Amino acid sequence: MIKLLIILSIVTFCHLFFVKGHLWPADAFDWMIIRDIRLPRTLLGLLAGFILAVTGLVFQTVFGNKLADSFTLGLAGSASLGSALGIILGISVVMVSIMMSLLALLFIIYLTHTYFRRSQRIGMILFGLFINFFCSSALYGLVVLWPGRSRQLMNYLFGSIGTATWTDIGLLMPLTLVGTAGLFWLARAITIVASGETLARGVGINDQIIIYISLSIASVMTAVLISTTGIIGFVGLIIPQLFSGMKQFWSVGITGSIAVMSADFLGNNLLAPIQLPVSVPLSLAGLPLLLLMMLKKEARGGLK
């Protein structure tokens, strides 16, 4: 983990201080850019990567499905649609996002247990993708119906940390601290529950309570994040698969932060002055990497 922290420090330094092609601010104006724009953007990138990675780890462990994360389960799409509805209706974006995300989670669990008892892993992803497609279409419909809000609404389709403000950091920082503390405290119990109901009951753990609490915490964390950044894919899907479960909780989170920060740095500088949303580099790198990982696992005896 020390190596990961060193890499994260280097990436964070470059992301924060690389201004106008120089690795250090040249004048007072550059320092103002760092304070008012770069610093909240960097902090949001760190928090976003950490949240997406550790919640993806929780989803994959609890459901026993390596393809489970906030995006494939439909939670990201539901949260983004909820945020858009909050903007249109003039009500709390965060609360509507949380409500839509939790409803999507309950809906998927119910449908999977009802109609895909023998192949729950497949059913879960199918229903999640259906929800994502529906929410993306509905969100695009809102863009057409309310063109005056199109810029705000489109941000939820293409995940970005470029509009970060200190208000966003003030909202996400305590949420991340409290949510991370809760998930880390439950990490051992989540691992035991994932090993089977018999083992969990044998050591005195109520598996249903652990599942509900951990999924609720993870869902709320991702919903609040998406209400700020929009949909950022592949971090919660790929990063947890590079590590061996909940026992490497912190390494997963740090690697998620490295992924988001690196992607945003490349998106800012590769085609400068054009800035790409962080979701674009992540998708371009994530799609072939996910395909390669799936093919390797299939060659070893099947994707689990």
C-alpha cells in the first residue's frame, strides 16, 4: 500500500500544480486557479475514485458477482435521473438521487429473486442494464423538454469533476469519512456473510442485517457522489477485481483515486485546450481492460 500512496502523491501533485504546460505556477493568477479551481477539483477526484472503488468492492463481495457495481446494477443511472428531476422540480438534488438509487436497488433485488432464482448473477446485471438504459433515455428526454437546463442535465450523462466547488467538497468529505468508517467496520462481517449463511450464523452474525446495512451505505455514497459528478463508469467495476477482497479495502480505495485522478489529468492535457470529461478516458481504457480480464478469467475456468 505504501507504493500506491507514493503513486497517488505523484499523481495528485501533477493534477494540482501542472498549469499551462508547466509543473509549477508561474504567477499569482496561476495560484488563484489552483486555490479556486484546481484544489476542489483534485479533492473531488480523490473522493470520487475512493467512493466508486470501495462501493464497487462491497457490491461485488455481497452479491458474489464480479460484474456488480453501481453502474451495472442501475444505481448510477437511477441516481443521475433523480438528480436531473431534482433540478427540474426545484427540490433537493441529493435527496432525490438517494431515493432513486435505493429504489433501484430494492427493485433489482426483488426482480432477481423473483424471476432469476437459478441464475441470479445474470439476472441482476440484466435488470441493472435495463434500468440504466431507461434512465439514460428518460434523462435525454428531460434535456429535450427543458432545453434551458440542457447544460446542467447533460452533465449527469457524462461524468465530470470539472465543475467541482467547495460546497461539493463540504458535502462529500463528511459522507466519505462516515461511510468509509462504516464499511471498514463491517468489512470482516461482509467477508464472512459472502462465504455463506451457515458460516455467518455459526459465528453469530445476522447476515440479513449486514447485507442491508452495507448495501444501504454503499448506495447512499454513490448516489450523493453522482448527484455531484454524474455517471463515472468502470472504476467500481474493474478496480476491485485487481485485489483479493475486503481485506485489501484501503488499497482498493487508493487505486480508485489514482485511476480517476490520472484519467482527469489526461483528459485535461492530451487535447489541450479541449478538456475531456473524466468518464471519457476511463471508458476508453476501461472497456478493453475489462474485456481482457473477462477473457483471462474465462480461460482459467469461467467468470465468477
